[in-house]
Amino acid sequence: MTPEDAMRLALQSARRASGRTWPNPAVGAVVWRGSTVLGRGATRPVGGAHAEVVALRAARRAHGAAAVRRASLAVTLEPCNHTGRTPPCTDAILEAGLRRVHVGVRDPSPHASGRSLRRLRSRGVRVEVGVLAEACAEQHRGFLSVLERGLPFVTLKLAATLDGRIATRTGDARWISGPAARAFVHRLRGRCDAVAVGVGTARADDPALTARRDGRIVHRPARIVFDTRLRVPAAARLFDADAPVFVIHGSEAPAARLRALEACGARLFRVRTRGGRVHAPSALRRLAREGLGEILVEGGGELAGSLLAADLVDELHWFVSPKLVGGDGAAALGPIGVARVAGAPILASPQVRRLGDDVLVSGRPSRGGRA
């Protein structure tokens, strides 16, 4: 087995843990010798073991400690070398007697940043960095974004009619897109740390914001509501499930509403406002400090527009339904301040696919200066 083969297996394990480990990254690891996989694992939910330790424990259970000595490890992110909620993973690697460690990408955290690699090398472990680096960086894009930019990786999902509307004139939006598109959205929810909506969507649709498959809940990401004046009802379904809820609001929010939502278990973050709305960059920086690396934004149009206007969208998935509702329906995007077509956001190398009767256009918006 090559290091690349082992890293592909480590990435499979990491992807299964995505969204379930924040504020820690969802790391995958594989221990192998020759052509035999001895053990594999992924980071456990916060407070649990990291991927390297999970994989080493699995290898020892299945094959014994002697088989693990002089074996190799592939891990998607540089192992930790500090004591946090768990001991350093470098200690576990050295105690196991591994011969080689193959790393996908470096951890830019101040307490990491190559220190673990230097320590392992100083103890005679052969270390290779950059194995399937692009795929590993994609897996850890949220974690890396928080550390390098102070912002989460934001994915924006919109489902609009052929004429660019997300609801009828009465506010009805169920269902703009078909079953295949909705299943795709649940897969997006399944890998994210949190799902965000504006207060208008929270009030109109009362979404649960869980990830479901075949009618069964498979993931409960954290929920975020952008709600300048705290108008979200305390009885909203997003407060029902066993997952954190963050409500982003402005200074003008009534004290009584603050108390009511805190009684529901919500965590309320006050940020500055601009034009009567929550200042999106300030909100995202505050969420990044909570360790939320990947956020899926599902609407509505005002929130989507504010994020695009501030150049805060890292990935866009736009579902186009063959339906038409007319100009009196709700627009898919609020104002984004485009004065000239030449200055409009553009998707770089967009991908287009068919999902049932809907068309999905995906890509990464071009970037200018950040607000």
C-alpha cells in the first residue's frame, strides 16, 4: 500500500466525521504495514480521542502492539503536539513506535505549525508532508479558514425558480426544488458544523435544519439565525433539537426578547449593525471564535445578498427550478451593490449538473477585497 492509498482511506474516515467534531477539525488516520491496514479512525466529538489515537487503538486491538511497532501512519492533518482536552498525539505516535508518518497538510495553529513534525523527526520518525495535500486541504477547509482568515468557510445554497424567485407573492416556498435537489442539500448539511438562516426564513418556513436521509435524522448541526431585532419565535422548531443555537443580533434588540431566547437555550451574540441589519463580517468573525469552521447558509435573499456583497461566500450552490412565479415573488438575492456588470461577482469554473427536474450550478465566487 502506498502512502497515497492510505491517505485516501484516511480521507474517507475524515469525511464521515465532518461536522461532528468542532471546534476540532475532522481528521482521518490510517495505520498500515505493507499491504495490510492495521487500524483506521477519525476524530471523535469534542473531548474524545483524536484520529491518530483512534487508529492506533484499533490497530492494537486487532493485531497487537508488536504489529504496530515500525508500522506507518497516514493522517490528513499534522498531529497535535500540545495538551488540550486530550494528550498530544505525538506522544501516542512515539509510544507506539511508528516508523513513518505521512501528513496531508500542516496545522497552522500557533501551538502546532510544524512543531510536531520537528519533534517526530528528532526522535527518528521519518515524516513526509503533502500527501494528497489538495484533497486534505479541502477536507480541512473550514478549520484552515478560521486559522488563516479568522472567518469560517461559508457555503451558500439557494433554490430559485427559473425567473429568480425563492417564494411566491404570499411567501410560499414549498417546494421550489424537487426531491433530488433536497436530498443534495441534506448531504451538504451532513458535512457542515452549522446551518444559518435569516430571521425571515426562520419565521416563514420554521425549518428544523437537521440533516436527514430516508426520513431519518443523521446529523444535527448547530443552527444560526441572523436576527437583528430578535423576532424569531421562541417556539421555533430550530430550538427543539439537541444542538446548539446561535442567534446573531444588534444592540436594538429588546431586552425581553433576549431573556426569552436565552430561556430556550440559545446563545446570543450582539454584533454591530449596518443599514439596520447585522454586519455580516462581524457576525462571521464572532462565529469563527466559537470554532465553527464550515457554515452552510440556506437563505433568505437578504442574508444571501449581504454575504455576497461583502465577499464572504466561499462556495455557491444555486438550484434552478423550471417553475415560474413572476415578478411579484420574493427575489433570490437582496441588494449586493453592483453598479456595473463588469464588477459583478462571478463563479470561477462553474459546474452544472441535472438533479431531477432541477439544474444545479456550483462554483466559487471570484474575490475582491473583504469588507
